[in-house]
Amino acid sequence: MMVPITPVCAGIVLAAGAGTRYGRPKAIAEGGAWLRAAVAALTGGGCDPVIVVLGATGPSPRIVDLPQGTQHVWAADWATGLGASLRAGLIAAARTPAQFAAIMPVDTPDVGAEVVARVTVAAFAAPSGLARAVFHNTPGHPVVIAHKHWNAVCAAAVGDSGARTYLSGRDDMVCVTCDDLATGVDRDFPATTAR
């Protein structure tokens, strides 16, 4: 009896931004707790390798306490927007055996391994190889993208659009409800800041 082979999924943590609304780069927010949570979610959800995209903190991880076992890449053009971070992460993932990439921003700390696992399984089963978490009818993260889409995603990822430009034109994205597991809310402001 043949045992099905699970596809290889790289995890990509987008942690390059300056966090201007937050007041400092989110890669170092809460003493690095958000970064550790994102890496743990991807690792626990079955992603290997996990690649952390750095930017505002500089090309060396000396300022960022990277969790053991992660890889990092620096998006030199990080200041041009989220698209630069996504491109850097996908280019790094393309140098691995990964057939899928699970994209997570660093600032969704309540999204855990169960969410990642649920969305990756859906992407693996989908003919399109595309799936994303949805929280209370709102698209969220992670977004899982099969390798066959990476070049087109990179080409469309300009400024702050990330993968949105490419994915919004598709009707084959599998939306995976994850309300029972997390809020999926991204943190733009410190908890003590009045808005």
C-alpha cells in the first residue's frame, strides 16, 4: 500500500516593515513574541523551512532574536512596500524543495499552528493550489500558494499590494473558515495606545 506523500510547504514570515503605526518594527514587537508566535505557527502547522523576511531592522538578524531553525532573508527594497517583502520571501522559498508557501505577516499573533495546518491541507487538496484563512467572513492569513503561481505573484506584488493583486483576479481560491481557532486580527498599534 502506497502512503501519500505530503507536499513540502515553506513558511514565510513577512517581518520587514518599519511598523510606523506601531512605533517600531513589528519583528521586534513585544520583545520578539510576535515573531516567535508566527514562526511557531508555521512550524507547528507543518511548514519546513520557515523563512523570516527582514527589512527595517537591517540585513543582519543581530537586532532580531530569530527562533532557532529559521532562515532569514533581507528585502533590501523593503521600504517600497509589502510587495518587496513577499517577493524576497518567495525567491528564497524557490531555492528550497518547497512546492507551496504559507505566507504569514508577523503581526497576527493569535493565528496558531491549527490554522496553518487547516489552510495548508486545503491548498494541497485544491486543484488551484490556493487557499487562505477567513475569519468572520474577512480574508486573513495564512495564504497558501502553490509554486506554479509564484512567478505571477512576484510580478504583481508592487508597492503595498502583496499577493492581493494577483489573487483578487482569481475565482479558484479556497476560503477556509477559521473562526473557531483565532480572530486573525492584525495588530497595528501597541495595546496601550489610544487610537
